[in-house]
Amino acid sequence: MSRYLNLWSIALCTALIVGTAASTQAATAPPRTQDPTAIRILKSATDFLKAQQNYAFSADIVFDDVLPPDFKIQHHAVVQYSAQRPDKLRVDYAGDRRNANFYIDGKNFTLYDQNANVYGVLAANSDIDATLNAIFAKYDFTIPLADVVSNDPYTAFMSAVQSCWYVDKATVRGFPTHHLVFVQKDLDWQIWVDDGQQPLIRELAITYKNLPGQPEYAATFTDWNFRAVDNSVFAFTPPKNAVLIDFIAVKSSGGIK
């Protein structure tokens, strides 16, 4: 996954990144090869998503906050997404720790913190990926589940994969799915893909295995639809008394400037 973990420089965004637990095969070491069945199923899911001009979904998220030395506190969030290729996206995040909205309307990227009633605006690029990549490079933060809403989700998912395999068939919220596991240097992730006419992503799970306490983060996907929506969905209108703030660029060394 290309942007699997990002400790955002803006405090209001800290809790918005995905992840959760990866399983291992009992009593045996995980394989060191890339299973063609797992790759084929993942590609069918990402190719299907890539082909959609309009799409929307919700995600129920559970994530860990690790307290010293290794005690885990679990938090919850619900996120709603609407996208229109190539250059429009809206993300509404409501969680235990943050409530925020992200908008890309084709001209601007806007982040709005509901609790603080503040917002920041940056110029958008030609498409969703270009906008998110430019913001990540300069400000070191991105939206949750950025790989799922990428213009090329297969490449985003597979860019750092070292090995993968097909686990078995499984059921996620009543839907029959294929359960796949992928291994990277710093994390393990699992994905459940619908075993139906449409290869929809039903769940995504990541374990940050090299971080203290190995925090986990899970997203279960619901309410997929592929209907067009009005462009007004992607436009941000500042609420009453909302304050415009500046983003702070991050130096390559990790400091701010």
C-alpha cells in the first residue's frame, strides 16, 4: 500500500488513517511468494473500481491507539465517500476523536474540522491522485483509505508487496468473500473481496508490525453504489463563523517550515 501509514503534521487529522490486523497461518510460516490466485482476485476488485466513473461507499473503522508501554485503546469511526472521476472527491469522517470533512471539487482541496470550526484550502491538481500526491509530498498527510480511491488502486495496493496468498473463502456481514493476505516490510494487510457478480471490497485490515504494540486498523465497507451525484456534493460552503487557517508545510527532515 503506497500510503499505508502517515502521522499527519496537522493534529486534527491524526486519527484518520486506515489499518487493522493481519492473520498468519497456524503452525506454518507464511509463504514468500506471490500467489497468482490472490493477485488475480485483488486485480479484479481494483480493475472493477477503476472502471467506475462514479462511486460511493461507507466504511466502519476500528483502530488502535497504543499507550506506553504497549496497552491498546480501541477507537471507532464511520466514513462516507463520494467520488467522480477524474477530479472530484468528498470524504465525511465522524469518529471518537475527530469529526472532519474533505472536499476536492476540481479546483480546490478543502479540509474542514467540525469540532474547531476551522478549514484550510489548497489548489487542486488535474485529478484525485495528483491532488493527494502533491498534498502528501508537501504537507505529509493524506485522506483515510487513499489507496482505495486512487485512480490506479491496483498499483497503490501492490507497490510494496513482498508476498501474498489466498487464505480461504469467508463471510463478511453476510456476504461470501475471498480472504487474501499481503505482506510488506513494515506491515501486513488483509482484504476480503466479494465472491459475487461484482468483486466489491468488503473489508480491509492492516497490522503495523514494526510499530510499538503493533497497532491495528480495520475498515468494513458498506453501501456501495455507482450512481452519479450532483457536483454540489463536492463543493464546500464555510459554515457560519468558520475560520480559514493555513496549512503548515513539512520539511524533508520531518520538521515544519
